[in-house]
Amino acid sequence: MIKATAVAALGLTTMLGAAHAASLEDITNGGTIRIAVANEIPYGFVDPTGAARGAGPEVAQLIAEHLGIENIEWVTTGFSTLIPGLQADRFDMVAAEMAILPDRCNQVLFSEPNTSYGEGLLVAAGNEKNIHAYSDFAENTDLKVAIMSGADQLEMMQELGVPETSMVMIASNADAISTVSTGRADAYAATGLTAAGLAEQSNAVELAAEFTDPVINGEPVRSWGGFTFGANSEDLRDAVNEALAEIKQTPEWAEIVTSYGFTDADIAAAAERSTADLCGA
């Protein structure tokens, strides 16, 4: 059985600050891999018992078993610090289902897609301002939309022509409910699964009904999430890809992702694009 330890987010400066990039050989010989999550349900989070949960971590545990790695050291940190943390060699891998995007591919390595997911909006209960699409914020500049720092919804809003003055940046998903319920922003833009999960936590907010997916460059927006690695970790990335390809052929993989709200359409879409295509888009 995989052993797991959790490391709280400490600004990633003390006990992890002096860490160096580990090769696949180092990791398998040492028996421990450091994997980061951003505490974003349902993608990757650590529950109150200290167990790593979500579509990313639970598949990562299967991958670690496949590679013969006995221990996972889980690191929780903010989403916007995941790529800097990899670049600083503070962890070996990220299991946050981070969207595979060309600009990110220039900074880090991605596995092949593990999941695919669409967009959504968290709005105040009752949705009195009748918000149903990202484009609403371009058409009505009196509306304000909250976005998590480092999230790709920022680029989507920019592509749609939403002015900077209409965007409210927040540090994490944990701030979304209070930001929307207090009126600091009229909605929170996130993936549909994230928005739905937040809506279940408070009666003060809800998932925007009849949501219209954003269309950018003539194509509806859909994201593909994968595991992420430092730029010099090709051997680890390749080993994870090999293990992931086998795991995705098993019922266990589908059971994991569907248990976190991914639909049959999401599962089918996860196989439609390769990382090479997504990085070169």
C-alpha cells in the first residue's frame, strides 16, 4: 500500500526550499515522490483527515503503485504557485488537473490528458442579475467577475473583451463564495465542476443555470487537464505517461473520475486531444 504524508503550505520556503530536482531513478530508489495539489475540489485536494483526494491525486496514487514508488509526500499550495514550485524544484509533480495550454507548455512539462472539463459560473442565490455566460461581462461592464490568480479563465475573459476593471482577482477557490455572496463580484468564473462544488457548500450562491460555454476563435472552450512536471523531468513524465496509458484502459480509472462528477462526455473527450496538439495550439 502507498504511504502518504501531507506537508502544509508554508510558503514553500522552509523544509522544501532547499530541495533539488529528483530524477526518476532518484525517486524510485528513494521510494518517495513529492506531489503538489492546490486544494481545488474535485481536481486535487487534501481532506480534513490528511488524505489526498480528487481526480488527480487518486489517479496519481495508481501511477505511483505502477512505478513501484512506496511513499507520496503531498504538498498543498496555491494554484498560482504550482508552476513556480516546479521550476524551483520544490516538488516533483503536480496533480491538480491543470489545463494544458501553450504558454504553460513553455514553462513546464505535461503528461498526456488525464481529464477533460468545461466551464461554469458561480453566482449569488437567485441570480438576480441574470448572468449565464462569460460574454455577459463584456456586454455589460457594470458587472464584475471574480477569477482565481493563475487560472486560465483570465485569458478567456481577455479574449472575449472583458475589461480589466470588470475583473476581481482572488487568491483561491476558498475565497469565491464570500466574494460572490457579499457582492464584491457578481460571479466567479471557473470550471463547471469547480463552480458546482462551491455551490453545494453554501445556500448564498448557486451554479448559473442555462450556462453558455464561451466561444473563442470560433470554438467552444473545453480544457484538458494533466499531470505537470519540471522542464528537466522528461524521464519522470515519460514513465507517468506510460503508466497513465495503461491505467486509463481500466474500469478503475473511469470509476475515479466519474466519482468526482466527470461525465461520460468528459471521459470520451479526454481521449480526443494529445498533449502535443494542446501545447502547439
